[in-house]
Amino acid sequence: ICQGQSYSLPNGTSVTVGGSYPVTFQSSAGCDSVVTTILTVVPTFSETISEEICAGEEYILPDGSTVTESGVYPVVFNASNGCDSTIITNLKVNPLPDSVQIGTSTFCQGDSLVVSVQLNPGEVIVWPDGSDGNTYIFTETGTYPVIVTNACGSTTTNVSVVAEDCRTCEVFLPNAFTPN
């Protein structure tokens, strides 16, 4: 029998463990007959595994087939004796890190530009000075590398910021005039 099944002996007793089971029968004439059942229990298994890959990668299932999307993938191994086993793979495909989309930003000289970003879970950002918070303050014109990292790698984006001269021109109006 397969593991988890039961077997009925000739006397009606149900067993689930492999072994030798002699059953004695008596006839009306007083003669005994013995029927011995040798029971073998074939082990089966059912296993669930959880795996993670990065977007763009392939995962090879226990049967040799490949998958690229998150999902639950059961693989049944059919045994010639009818005692099948199953491996269930819970696959999660993690995204590649996002790039920072700020575009060219301007601010007035002497002021600063505060940039805040929303990161996906598991992502870490590294700003030009090596800091890793979700907010960074730019104070000078330039093109700066910003790196976003997660378990699947890193993406570098060059962020351009421009400090403009925002001073207004002062108009001088005299409070008195001369003829020339």
C-alpha cells in the first residue's frame, strides 16, 4: 500500500503499518488454516518549498520545466506502483530596482532643493554623499549619480539640478529731478 493508506486483512482488521500479519481460521471440523499477509508500505512525500528569483530570471522546477512568473507550481511524480509524490513550489519573482525619476530641477542660488522619493519595499537609495534616506538636499548645480539597490541588483540614475540666479533687478527711481 501507499503511505497513508490502510489495508484490510482477511479477518477484517485494518492495518496501516508494514509487517507480517498471520491470521488463523478454524474450520467447523476443527482444522486450522493460517493466512499470512506480508504488507509493505511504500513511502510517499509531499513537500512545499518557497523560492525567490529576480525579474528576468528563470526557475527550474523539480521536473525540469522552467518558469518565470510568480505562482504556485505543483509537480507530481507518478510512481509505477501508484504511490505518487508531490513537490509544491511557491515562487516569488522580485522586481529589479526602480530608477529615480526626478528630471532636471531648478532652484534659486543660495537656496536648496529638497528631493523626496518613494521606494518599493526592500529598496535602498544611496545619494551622492553616501547617505541613504528617502530625502536629499541639493545645494549646487550639477549632475549627480543616485543609486537604488535591492536584492536583485542596482540601478544608477544621473540627476541634474540647476541653481539659477533668481535675484530681481532693482529699479532706481530718484526722488528729485534736475532739468538736465
